Amino acid sequence: MTALPSLDRVREAGAALAAEASRFSGYGWMRGTSGNLSVVVERDPLVLAVTASGLDKSLLTDADVVLIDADGRAIDPDDHRPPSAESGLHAHIAARTGANAVFHVHAFDAVVAGHRWPGGVEIRDMEMLKGIGHLADDETVTIPVIRNHQDMSVEAGWFNEVYRPATPEVPEVPALIVANHGMYAWGSDVAAARRHLEITEWLLRFAVATR
């Protein structure tokens, strides 16, 4: 059985996720109970704190997280709350990319972009691309799109098909659109995941508005 992290560490993670959820709810990206956020609290073996399912994301507290393992399964036998339905994909993204924070929201323009460009959303010559580690000119960046599925192991396989790890020449694209659903973004910590989410959403909103 996976050892549980300290309560202080879990509450610290919960407080950080509650603050981010409140921020994103204010943007209209986590309406009602939609969306979910996670942070890694242990890397080996992998343990994440993920927002609990079925809660109004604008009203979370530091206690409103569930601990999951690398397969997205709850690991605290004393906590009977269900983790988010997307927990398995959170864990997979954290393991595959090395990210320590993974954010999933239902930003409207991301859903429109995924519907309009199911093969991926190409963006170039935009100053805001610097915010996700890419060049502001002479580089085409593609925000990948995968289909929606209720089985996170299926989505994880599709994620592997479109994800390109960073190389010395080309940084990764730290974001993903799930068609007819929402978007994910991730980063080395909460601040980086927030930045990647906000920048990518802005770029998608521009694409939807101008093409």
C-alpha cells in the first residue's frame, strides 16, 4: 500500500489548489462543479492531491482534495470521497511529462477551438507564445487535440500519440485540448501550470475570434 504524505503537506496542496480553483472559477472556466486541478505531493511512488469530485470549484477549502496514485485511484482508506473522474489522466500527464501541477478547466474557447480544428490548433507569430516557452515569430506551435472518452486509460493513450517531449531544439507544448470537453495545462509547479493555462487559453481565444 502506498504510504500517505503528511497531513500538513496535503493541506498545503489543498490550499494552493483551492486558491487556483477560485481564480479560474472567476474566469468562468470552472462553472459549477466542472474541472479539476492536481499537484504532485510525492514523486516516487507517485502521489497526487486532486480536487474532490462534485464540489463547487469556487468554494473549495484546503481539505477538499483526494489523494491518488499513479493509476488515478484513491489511496486513503479513511477518505471515502471520490476523486475527479479525470484523475487517471492527471496522474498520467504528471508521470509522462514530469510536471508537478496539472490543471483541467472547461474554458469555452478551448472547446470551440478543439471542435473547429480537431487535428490541432496551429499558432504562430504571436508574442504570447513566449509564455509557453516558444518563439514569438518564425515558429509554428500546435496545441494538440484528442477526442473525448470516459475511460482515462484510452485518453492517456491518445495523449501519448500527440505529446512531444522537449528537446534541446524545441520546447514541449505544455497544454492539451480534449474535444467537446475542455483543456489541460501543466508545469513544474502551480505558478507554471497557471501561466501555461492562462497563456494557452488567451492564444486559443485569439484564434477563435480572428479565424
